[in-house]
Amino acid sequence: DLKTAEYLKNMKPLPIEIICYHCQQSAEKYLKGYLVFRGTAPPKMHDLDELCKLCSKYSIKFNSIADQCSDLTAYGVQPRYPTELILDEEDMCQALKSANEVKDFVVAIMQEKMEQEKNSLNQNHKIKE
């Protein structure tokens, strides 16, 4: 979804609502992916605030992306109803920035967790020797 949003930036006329929607979808998928990574079935919801809270049960660090999640949540439903939300290029740029920050954060925290697991396995292996 994020690659799609980036690609759509070059279209004329600029599909701002669609880009913002894809940014929300990207963040939603990264948050749900993290829940799956931690062994939790993700709920069938699109509220990034709630998904971020669920992720923060595993790592308090998720609070650092709460604002980005909050900013993106509205784009999951409202852009489909254009009269309810008027978006401009500044909104689109902020949505892209927030979606990238969520992606980078989730990828980094998953890599960090995998590194911890690897180190833990190595420590356990050394103890048994």
C-alpha cells in the first residue's frame, strides 16, 4: 500500500484521498503484522489508535508512534466519503510521512525483537555446553 501511495504521487490530477487511504492501509497492515509476529490474531478493525494500544502491550515504545497512528486513522474510512473530509497536498505529505514512520518503527522493533531472541538462543546454547 505504501509503494502504491508513493507511485500515485506522480499522477495528474493528484489522487490525494486515495493516497491518504493507502497510507492508512499501510500503517494498519504493519501494526497487524506486528501483532501476528507476537502471536496475537489481529482484530478486524481499522482504528490505528486501538491497534497501536494493542501493540503497546508488547512494547511501550509503540507510544512513540501514537500521534502518527491517530493522524492516519481518519483516512481509513472518511476519504471514501469526500464530502466529510477535505484533504490537500499538505495532508497527503503528512500522511506519507506518518505511514513511513510507522513502517520504519515497526520494522525496527521487529528486528530488535528477533535480535534479542537470537541472542537469547545463543546464551542458552552456551549454557548447555
